Amino acid sequence: QAQLEESGGGTVQAGGSLKLSCPARRIILSTWTSSTLNWYRQAPGKQRELVASIRGGEIPNYLDSVKGRFTISKDNIKRMVYLQMDSLKVEDTGVYYCNVKTSGTDYWGRGTQVTVSS
């Protein structure tokens, strides 16, 4: 059962931008600040892969193919996770999932479709 709900997906031409959002208000602030916040994606016929990750004040980590184009960010007060995607490529097409890993629970969203056309 999905506990998070992503938004912001859609269809865009190559070179365009989208910003995904993921509210996680059910997670209490003290847990939120120590959680790892992730965006995954799954392309048709492929395994789910980790696209971007951020934890606390650490430097975010990115999949090599999205470095310099995608930016993960968070709002601790609102308990929101974002993924800004610029210079989108056809190969970025897939379902994007928000994931919050706490010390005890793994929260997932249902996913939002991102389609990049040539």
C-alpha cells in the first residue's frame, strides 16, 4: 500500500523540464531529519533504479546519467521532497517513485509517469 503520493509527472519534449513533488507529512519531523530521501525510476522492461538521494545535510547522490541535469531537494518544515529535472532526454522516460527510508519503515509512493518525446 502506497503511503506517499508523487505529483508533477507528465509528457514533455526532449530538452524540457519537469519538477516532481512528494509530500511526506505523515512522517514526524524528528524522524524526517534522519531519514534518507530517494527518487527511483523504472523504465518499461527495466529494473527500478535509484536516481537521486539525499540525507540530512549531506551532499546529494545522483545516478551518473542524470548528474548536472537533475536536482533533489527537500523542505524540512513542509516535509516535502522534490526532483527538478532539466534537459530531459528520451531515456529519462519511466515511472518515478518517491521513497523515504527511516530507521524503522520504508515509505513508497505509487509513482508518477514521466514521458519524454523526441
